[in-house]
Amino acid sequence: AAMGPAARHLAEAIAAIDAAFGPGYARRHPELVAAMVQSATIEAAVATGYGAHQEALAAAREIGAEMAATILKLKPRIFG
């Protein structure tokens, strides 16, 4: 079965800690594992938020451009 994001962050944190400090270090220092999982989760959330922000900004720009084009087309009718 595929791992969810939290399980993947946990496995990656354990692997990274053990790679940096030696086998079994992560098991002996769960607080370090927890801090790394929390950091990875925050980074993922920020990346998701940034992506959503970029999509919203692109949509706003498109709507603004469409509104400006419509106003320019209506200008002769309104002002003669």
C-alpha cells in the first residue's frame, strides 16, 4: 500500500537522521524525528499554499483583463 504524506515524512526523517548520525540514532532521539516530521509538514503546507496563491493570482489577472476588455468595448455605448 502507498504511504500517506505523514508516513512518508516519518520514513524520510528516520532515514535522513540515521544517515547523518549513524544507524539507530533516530530511534534513540524521537524528539529529533518529531521536529523533522513537523518541519517537513510545514514545508509541504507552505508549498501547497503558495501554489494555491499563484493559481488565485492568475485567475484574478485573467478576470481583470477580461473586465478591462469588456469595459473598453462598452465605452462607446456608454459615452457615445
